[in-house]
Amino acid sequence: MEQEKSEKRYIKLFDKYKELSEENIPIKKGSGVEKKHVIWGLFISIISFTLSILILFASTSIFKSISPPFAFLVVLGIILIGVIFDVIGMAVTAADETPFHSMASKKLKGARQSINLLRNAPRVSSFCNDVVGDICSVVSGAAGTAIVYKLFANSANISLFEVLLGALIAALTVGGKAFAKNIGINNANYIVYKVGRILAVFSGQKASKSKSKKSG
């Protein structure tokens, strides 16, 4: 009797699973790889390659001429730039566009730029996190190697010092980005608005308003 009950229960469960599997689940399917995505990927690759060469060439020349303590401060500055852009990239993906429309209707400075950032969130995030963030990581690592060779060129333990400084730079970079993710998510709208205000300064939003007043 118990065996028959268990068999019937199994058959019921199997039939129920069959019914559920045949239902149409309303999940939107992606459109796949589009031409614009391929073009954007190639564009980012070319930009990353060009910027990496220019920055590495410039940083190598600079680190040869400055003192090691100042060079280490420059490395910390490069790491900080990478962390800041990582915060922006995270904030753009986490922010809500709705409040910025209300701000734009009140003609608050930076609101329109903030909306543009959010509407292009994948590209902005890719540029901030992948291009700037990764380039800063590469440059800081190369700078660390240059500092070690300048300080310990005649030392037998130069490889050990190179590993230790490389590990320290990696720890600061990874730890800073982990800290940045929390800031970017928890303060997404505020960060996006601040970036929007900075972009508004460079886009000449103030000047366009003054011109419209004069013409009126």
C-alpha cells in the first residue's frame, strides 16, 4: 500500500511538472549581438589601446625623473582616479532616472546631463570601469615596477621587493574598488547628479541661458 501511494504521488508530481514546463513563461528574450554593440566594443578596444600606450609612455618618462616618495604619491593618485571612476560607473548602473525628470522640468543645472548619462548607462559604465579603471590598474602596476627598480636596482632581493610592492598596489586597487561599489550603489542618484553638474559646466549650459536672456 505504501509503495502504491508513493508511486501515485510521484506520477502526480511528474504530471504537474509537465504542465508547468509546457506553460509560456513571460521572459523577454535578448535580441542577441547587434552591430552597434560590436562597433562600440571595437571603439573601446582602440581607445583603450591608444590611451594605454600614451599614458604608459608618459608615466615611464615621469617616474624616471622624479623621486621615489613622490612617485609613490603619484601611484596612489592614479589608484584614486581608478576608484573614483569605478564609483561613477557603478552609480550610473544603479541610479533611478525618474527624479531627474522632475529636476529637469525645474531647469536645475546638471539634470539634463544626468538623464543622458543614465540613458547611456552601459557605455558610461564600460568607459569608467573598463577603460579608465583598467588603464589606471595597468599604469599603477608599471609605476610600481619603475619605483622598485629605481630604489633597489643593485639589490639581490629586487624580485621580492617588486612582488611586495605589486601586491600592495593590487590590494589598494581591489580594496578601493570594493569600497567604491558600496558608495556607488548607496549614493547612486547623488553621484550621478554631481557628475551631471560637472558636465553641465563643460557643456556651457550657463552661457546658453544668458544668451537666450539677451536675445529676449
